[in-house]
Amino acid sequence: MPEILALPNKVMRDFEEYCKKNGVTGKQKEEKLAMLVKAIEKYKYEPGEAIGIIAAQSISEPATQMTMRSYTMASQSDRLSKVTHGLPRLIEIFDARKTFEKNMTIYLNKEYNSKEKAKEIAGKIKSLKMSDIIVYDSIDLVNMQIELELEKEGYKDEVKELLEKHIKDCDTTVRGKNVCIKPKKDNVKNLRKIKNKLMKLHTAGIKGIDNVVVIKEDEDWIIQTTGTNLKKVLRVDGIDIARTKTNDIHQVYDVLGVEAARNMILLESKDTLDEQGLDVDVRHLMLLADMMTFDGTIKDIGRYGVSGKKASVLARANFEETKKHLVNASFYGEKDKLEGIIENILVGQIAPVGTGMVQLAVDMEKMKKMRKIKE
């Protein structure tokens, strides 16, 4: 069949591997190949089709139908963290935001897949600040010193080392559970400043993991967290690095690279739309994820990202900050070659889309002469 020969080599290799793995042969193999050809033919698009506009419309139109509930406390299912849903989550993804409700879902290896082991790992990774291990704190205005009472006496050496490292120009004395910090500058303002600083000192666990809860999901014991630190969590013994995930795209980019970040943008946006019952073709989301990451970094869809860095002056001015783009372009002597869709529509020309891409012209005089010759 000629259309089968036209299939890409990789598609044919993947198809052969699938058939070999699943024992598909003979007539069944031919039928599956015909289905594959039909599917590929269905998903082709015409040269000159404005796929960017189609993708934008196909994502944004269903997004307007989303329920506007932004947060749900996941306590109904024993979960810990706030989870952003619907349109707000989609905006977070496509804006490539760095500050939002971050969380992790940590899976464990088979030998650690029990309630006790999961609790042990959860306790190990939870970030502890000085305020978490102190039972009582006060400022002694008579002796101009800060007094602390530790939860356990076992913390005393670690606390003393931490205070000597981070709190300068102070004399620290430890007796059992009691710690006294006497600053050399003995005024009330300085005492309060030092107290606030030492309460925030990181004492144990992994920075960024603010809270943890252990829950059972099917056959797996998993750890849900508020806060995230992918790099350090993946180093902990017993963590299943293949399944553990975070909702922070930037951490995925830093730890696993741009391809992983691109896949995460795709999966997170697809899951958000599926959760709302919206059927959006995955290829539109793939195009958007590729646009956000194709130059090796994560760019948002906005004035400082994809839309704000287009080559065309008019296309940039059409999106946002019109005056700024036009003034800068005139100052630097930029030229617009009118190669895109937006800029041609702005100046009233035929956009290079569909039939507008065709550069052929018909010479009517020559056609008349040819017709007379034939007659």
C-alpha cells in the first residue's frame, strides 16, 4: 500500500516493536497497520494552516467554561495541601509562576512501602525550624538576654552549634534543656531582632518541606507535602524517584532538564482540563509546551515571554504595551518584514495563511493568446 510506505521510519519501528511485544501477526497486524495509517491521515493538517491560532482557540474556549472554584481543601480524602484547580491552575502553568501553592507527592520503593517506613521517612524530610523544637521562649529585660526551653535535652548540642554559626556577637550558654543568649548590644530592639531571627533558623529535615502527611492510595503508602524541594527529596533513601513528582515546573527544570519541564507543562495542563471534563486535543497542548520551552528555558505566555519576544514589532505591539514596543522599535531602528499573520492583518494585507501563502499569479493576456492559438 503506497500510503503505508509514506509513514515515518520511527513510526514503523515503534509499530514493529509493538507487534513483536504483543504477538500481533498476519491479518491482525495488517488491520492494525491500516488503523494506524487512518489515524495519521486524520491528524495531518494542510500546509499553510494557522495551527497556532487553532491551538489558542481550542485551549482558551474550553477554559472559559471551567468552574471558577480556585481552591479546594483536600481534607475530604485525608490530603494535606491546598490544591489549585481549574482556570487558576491553568494560568499558573502557562504564566510559569514561581510563587503558588507548591506540593509534592512522594512514592516509596517496595521495601519501604509500609505505614511505619513511610512515617519514618516523612519525619526525616519534614523541615524543622527552631520554633518547632522550643517549648517556651522569653526575653529577660533585667539581665538583657533571651531564654529558651528546648523540647528535648538531646537538641542542646545541635542548637548551640547552630546559634554560634548564625547568631553573631552573642554569648550562648546551655544548661540541660535551658538555653540563654546574651547579645553584646544590650538593647530591647536588638533582643527582639535576634529572637525573631533565631526562631526561623532551620534545624533539621529538608528546607522547603513545611508539612507532611502519610496516606494510603490503592496499594501504595505515599507522602503528601506542602512545600517542595525535588533535588534533596530525590536523594533520600527509599524514595521512588521514577514516580515522585512536584507541581513546581522550575524545580523540575533545574533538576531534570528542559525536556522534563516540557513534559510536565503538558501533563499538568492535560490533567487540569481532564479533571474539569474538557476534551482538548493533546496536540494543541504539545504545541504550547514546545513554544514555552523550545529555546532551552521556560518562558511564560505573556508580555515578558513568548508574546513579548516575537521578532515582529507589530505582533509585539498588538499584544500588550503597544506604546512601549513602538517607541523602542523606532528608537533602535527595527524593521518589520511583515512575515507573520498578525502584522499583515494589522496593515490590511493578505496574511500568509492558506491560499494567502501561494505566490503564483495568472497572466490573463498570455492565457488569451494561448486560447487563440488552440482555436
